[in-house]
Amino acid sequence: MKDSVYAHLTRITLFLALALSVFFVVSDNMLPFTTQATVKTISIDVMPEVNGYIKSIEIQEGEFVKRGDVLVCIDPEQYEIAKEKAEAVLFQRQSEYDEAVQHVNRIKPLAARAFVSEEELDNAMSKEAITRAAVLSARSDVKMASLNLERTKVRANDSGIVTNLTFSKGMYASTTAPIVHLVKGVQWIEGDFAEKGLSALAVNEQVNIVYDAIPNKVFRGRIISIDHAISSGISQRSRLGEIGNETRWIRPQQKIRVRIIPDTFDTHIIAGSRASLMVRGSGGATVVSDAWMRLLSLFRFVY
């Protein structure tokens, strides 16, 4: 009796192993499946346009900000002084220009009556042109000083969620390093499928999605792009060929990078979350894909 039970268990195990092997072989070619998928998002690095010590932080970790919102305030004192100096120089240059204009207006009638020489008139007009250029330059300096003063308020250049906020009041902010990181709410999934299933992958093809973080639930999405090249397929000029020697009897399958956009975005999913993907196919293949991914979602309770 015991031998009969073991025999039945052995047959069942062999049958399941054979069935799974056939399933995976068919799946790789007709219904591509992968567990190598990661949720991606866009990160925006906000960098200050002026240097200085941080006076205040106007945001909190995890806060959603909109384009134009003030994120950080840099101590404006040195930029206020620079603006005052630029305005003082502009006032001086404007006075010199006004004086030059008055001088030209005085000697023009005299030059017409030959009471002053043409050379003196030319010199006066030349000085007027020089002082006019100086005024324009001083105005530009005032505009730049005003702009730098405004730049002490570091604003969001796009909407997003504040993440990895490591700067604090009193720290030095430099134009060479980001001080705030924003994460966009837009998410997509990058999956690596075996290349032999490439013929079954197509843009707008429906895909079943199971997130590791959300067991017992299958999501839907669609393929938005398929990479036409991977790094190992790019040959660089002026370099010798690189030959890889495979030491294993069975070499690993090549993977193709595919991008999927989910139909719905779950708030529990973050950038970096892992997922499993399977093409839904059409007809009876859709039933197989849905059933397999439903079973896989149940396994996510365990792993």
C-alpha cells in the first residue's frame, strides 16, 4: 500500500514537472513571461543657481510640490548688497550720461555758428555715446543683481514629490550640487523578457502584472516600447572586438528590455518595486495567462 502511494506521488510529481516544463517552453515563445521587472519613475534634481548658506527649508520629506513653489531660501544678504552697489553704479553712470547730453545740446548751436570747433563737438558726441553704453551696461548689472537676489529662493522647476531631503538650515548650497530631489508621479515598468519571445511582443500588447508588494491581485497594462538594442549589441568605433568565452554548457538566455505602462497606478507601489509580467495574448491564450498570473499572485503571500 505504501509503495503504491509513493508511486502515485512520484508520477504526479513527474507529471507536474513535465507540465511546467512544457508550459514554460510554450510561454517563452507564445506568452512571454518574466519575473525580472522593476517599477520606474522620473527623478528631478533641483540645483540652486546661486551659492550661499541655507536660511530656511520650506518643504518636508514626502510633500507634493508644484512648479514654481519655493523649496529652499538661501541667505540673500550678499545679493541684496550686490544689488544696491549695482544700483549706485547705475545712478552714477546715468548722471554722467545726462551731463554729456546737456554738454552736447549746449555746444551744438555754438558749433553751427562756428563759435566752437568741430573737433570739440565730435569729442562731446563721442563722450555721450560712451556714457550711454555705460548706462546700458549698468542697467544690465542691476538686472543680473536683481535676478540673483530672486534666485536665492530656490523654486521647483516641475511638480513632484520631495524625496531624500538631506539638506538643512545652515548648510552651504552650491550651484554644482542638487539640494532637493523630486520624484514624478508618472510610473512605468521595465521588464526583461527572453529574446525568443520577441515575436510575441508588440507595442500596445496587453500584459498581466503582479506586484511583489500586492499579493492576490493582478493588474493590467500595455507595452509602450521595445528596446531595439542592448549594450552588448553596440559596436564602438576605433575599438577591437571583445570576445566573451562562455564556460558553462548551457549559456544564459539573452534578455530584451520592454517598457510597460500600467492601466492604473496603485498608491502602495513605489519606484523600485519589483513585479512579474506576462503577455495576455488572444483567444485561449488569454485564459492561460490570466490563470497563471492569478496563481502567481497567490504565491506572493509566501514570497
